[in-house]
Amino acid sequence: MEPYKKHESIAALMNRSNVDTDQIIPKQFLKKVERSGFGAHLFHDWRFNDDGSDNQDFELNKPEFKSAKILVAGDNFGCGSSREHAPWAIADYGFNTIISTSYADIFYNNCFKNGILAIRVDKVQLDKLMAEIAANEGVRFVVDLENQQITTPGGNDFNFEIDPFRKSNLLSGLDDIGLTLKHVDKISHYEQQHKQNFPWLWA
Amino acid sequence: MQALEYAMKKTMYEKIWDSHLVVDEAGQAPLLYVDRHLMHEVTSPQAFEGLRMAGRKVRNPHSILATMDHCVPTKNRDQPIADLIARKQIETMAENCLENGLNLYDMKNPNNGVIHVVVPEHGFVHPGMVVVCGDSHTATHGAFGALAFGIGTSEVEHVMATQTLPQKRSKTMQVVVNGVLSKYASAKDIALAITGKIGTAGGTGYVIEYTGSAIRSLSMEGRMTLCNMAIEAGARAGLVAPDEKTYVYLKGREFAPSDPYWDQALAYWKSLTTDEGAEFDATVTLEAADIAPQVSWGTSPEQVIGVDGYVPAPESFSDEIKRQACENALAYMGLTPNTKITDIAIDLVFIGSCTNGRIEDFRIAAEVAKGTQVAKGVTAIAVPGSYHVKHQAEDEGLDKIFLEAGWEWRDPGCSMCLAMNGDELTKGQRSASTSNRNFEGRQGKGGRTHLVSPAMAAAAASAGHFVDIRKL
């Protein structure tokens, strides 16, 4: 996983709430056994017309947002299905940062496993960020994970909260499994106790 | 002293959490032990690939039960899967399970079915366990008093390699449902009514424990339906405290404890219930008698109303986001504000899924369908949640009732719940569906889904539109 430090990028605006993972990556693309290539299908049913051409009304198809790495979206982003194909598609498309007021739990966890920084801001802050993009499409925001800070040309500079464990993993780009396996003795010890306490599970 | 005693009172969630902590150190996410890991073909292949690339092994193959459900056809099962990408995914699942020595109920296996229907049938989940699956509807198993939640594919790999997961402790929410449900109102209606009340983000960050007399009255199947949809209210998991119904259900099943351990297990399970006086971070209360059979009208499970209601108008929502969501939903659903719910005509009826694909669901649907005919122009399909459900239903003669009424009687699978296997709506078609999500395109691009209970679905099949089954 690529370490996440500080990024400056165009911020794309998706002013919709309760965007579910069925929209982020529709089911017809979940049959692949690989992890790559999902970006081409991100938001497929919204992004493309029936004939396969770009839907010009879809916000991410605006030329101003084409190379955006930051996605600013409405409340409860990523609700519904647990499919990790959703953050795979988001990352593969080119986003590495999402800013919203809230996320569904599973989606939020999945983002951090894939090097995506999902930032929670409050409603007032989100409204200001959205207004700044709406007024100046193509505007570039700076996201600094080290200092937990968003800065914008419009002066919407906010600090954000993030769990220290998630932060250090993103900063280092470390593999979660490797970190957990440092505790393998404790896992083995737990299992020994587990066998004594719940012998029927091991019978 | 009093303060200490008070502090020791725990909810069921806290008891399960505390007993599964492997590592709890400052500066790190707590590491939680996982007892059971459930698998299906869609969310696992990349996890196996990751494991292989890192040279890691499955730590405890016996903790895993796998099935094929999302991509499997529900008819012509004797023929190869026509969709080559789906076929490859199914084959990959079989290879991965073989290579790692995992228990797989493949498409031809008599135990095959939807993972969350199959697992309880074999007594694989017990009270007090931590259970995960790369599937958001893992919450189903909370019906047994197990902490069961959905995870992503990276986490599937993590659990295979370490038997643990870094987790954040959730807040606790009690949802109290007291009283007696009206005739034909069901666990599904409770689940939809809760989602309507608290919203799809209402439970975010929480584990819900369902309590109250109406919950105690539910069968194990009903509790599974209820907990299954905890995720639709945004919760990490749903829980129902185990009781006699739970123990009777489990006893004698393949993976349930047997002698000499049954009594020991039972004593442990009985210790798991929430202590008298333990505090929840939030409480929501509903009266069962107030819950009419529910019908979703929009594109989110929170956009739901009683069958005796009307399609709402956007301006009836004071919240700007909800108003906009209503407007978008009505445009997608092709509905006009203030239309009577019972005036909405449907094209297809689907009974099945991990929400409503169990024997009880087909019994109630058959009771309503008996002696009727599917309305002209309507397709009605019944998809049992597993081969065991299918065969039990056939032993009870339910298949004949459906077939005589003009329904299709299929083989098990997720089918039209997420329409990955070819069973789907075409653009503009409208369904009455016993599944769990009415998102845009969920049942096929441009398809319009109305979530209902099995009884409501069966009534709509013969009428051609929604009906208030309380009046039948």
C-alpha cells in the first residue's frame, strides 16, 4: 500500500447523501476474481448512458473534475453492501481522499485497507467545502494527514479527527496483517484458553 | 463499592466483546478473536490471492464454512453456468476451498444455499461467538446472540491469516418492541419500520440489541430476518438474547455442541444476556401493534410506509436532504406523490433471499397464495434459501401450492436480491420483493424495487398491486 502523506488535488463534488456501494460499483462487475480494473466501472449506472457514452449530467464527468483525487460527498457515503470492490473502484479511478460528514462502517474500514483517507468533517464544514467547489469548479484542496488538516484557497481550513492507529498505518503504508502477526504469541495463548473454556468448539 | 458494582453491569455486546479481546493496548486498535468465518464466492477470491502472494496459510480451516450463492443460477442447475465470468468465479471458489481444506457446500451439494440461511441450518453459529463474513448481511446471526458482522475482502484475508480483526468498540443501542403484532405483520415489517424510524445511518457506530415482548415472541427465523436488516439501519450488528427457542433450535444440529459439552455450553449461553441495570448508549422504542405491513416506496430502505399509507410528497419532508432524496427516489421509481400504496401495480414478485428465504417465509406466503392465481402480466418466483428449505417446503406440499397458483419454484441462491445470477428486472419493471435493499438498479438497471414481507409479496402476486393483507 502506498503511504499517504500530504496531497494537493482538484476536489470533485458529489452533492448526494446515502450514496450506496451498489451505485459505486454495480453488481454486474463483482464477478471478477482480480483486485484491479474496477475504476473503469466506478458509478457505472450513473456515469454512462445506455449506449455506453458518458452521461454528461453526471457530476464526475465534468471536465473540471477529471483528474480529481479528492471526492467531497454527502452524508452516509458508502452505505449498503460490504463489497470492497467499492473502494477498489474509487482508488483505481484515481481518488485517494473522500470528505463527508459520515460513512457506513464497513465501507469506512475498507477505505483504509486500500490507502484511501476517508475524512469526517461536520455539517457546517462540509457545506462550506461544497459551496467553495460549486463556486469554483476545478479548485484544488490540500489534505495533510500528518497535521490532520484540510486547506483551501477559499480559506476553508479545517482540522479533522482520525484514529491514531488508522493514521499511522496510512502514513507508513503498512500491511495490517503483518502488524497483527506481531501478536501471534498472544493469539496462540488466547486459543489455548479458548480450547479450555469452550471445548465444544474444538471437539 | 456501589459505583464498582454499577460499572460491572454489562450489555450482551460488551460481554461478547470483552471475552474476545486478544490484544487491548494503548495506541493500537483492539484485536478481536473470530470464532466463525463464513464465505461465499464474490468477496473471497482476492483474499485467497493475497494470502497466496504473501505466503500465508489459513490459521484455522475449521472455523470456516463456505457456500456458493450470489452467482449461481436458480434453474437449469445441471448445465454449466452460461456467464463465463461468473463460472470462473465459482470455479475459483472451489479451487481455493480445496487448496486450503475448507468445508464448501458447492452448487451440487445437498447443503447448498444462501450462506446466511445455510449456516444456521447446521448449527454453525452459537450464542456468544464472534462471527464474520465478507457480506453485510452477516448481521443475521445476531439472532442467536452472536456478535456477527460484515467485513471487506482485505479483512477476510486478515481473518484467514490471523483468526483476529482489529476492531473499534461500538456504542450500544437498545431497540425495544413491545406488544403483539397485528395479523400478517411480521419480523420483516418490524425491521422496515425500525429503518424507517431511525434511517439508514441511524445505527451507524452502534450494535443494536432488540428487546421487548414482541421480539421474544418471534421465532428463530423471525429473529434472523430482523437481525439481517440491522445493517439497513446502519448498525454494525444486531443481537437478540438467546432463550429457550434458541437452545431448542440448536440442539442436535451438526455443529451444535453435543454431550458431554451441551450442559456446559448451555450454562455459558445463559450467562450472556444483558445484566439488569446495564446501560445502553441509546434506546429506541416501538409498539408492535402500531406496525402495519410495510412497503418501501423509494430507493433507500428508510423510505418506507405502512400499506395503508400514501406515497409521500417531497415537500412533506422538512429536512432538505430528505426532501431532495424523496424527489430523486420518486423520479427513479416512477411514482407520483399521494398515490395510494395499494394502487401501485407490480410486474414481478420475488420471495427469497437471506432476509426471507426460510421455511416460515414460504409457509406464510403459501397460506396467502393458496387457491389464488398470479395476476395477468405478473411473474412470480419463489426461490428457497437453501436445498434444505426447498425440500422441507416440498415435503409440506408448499411447492404445489405455488405451482398451481402460477408461480415458478426455483433452486436456491441469492437470485433477485442482488440480481447477479441473471435473475433480474428489466428497465422500468416494478417488483414486490422480500429482499433487503431497494437501491437504484439493485435488481437490474432501471428496475424498481418495493421491499415487503413474504405475505405481502404473495398477496401482491395475485392482485397485481399491493394489498392490505390485514383485510383479506
